[in-house]
Amino acid sequence: MKLEMRQKLAREPFAEKIRKVGQLIRLAKTFPRRAAKSPPAAK
């Protein structure tokens, strides 16, 4: 994360941060989950 973004986020009120997290969670739920890639088989 860029330093400017971190500083801007740090200055925001706590309630605003919680609201944004809620938006991100709702948005993440709308996207289909990608299948996790299995690790390559050891020889």
C-alpha cells in the first residue's frame, strides 16, 4: 500500500473505516471464489 494511502486511511474516523470494510466484505461476497492452486508435486 502506498504511503499516501496509509496516511489518508489513518486520519479517517473509525466509523468510516468500519463502513469501508463492510463495503469490501459485501463486494468480495459477490465475486465467485477462485479454486486454490494446488502446490506442485514433489519429485
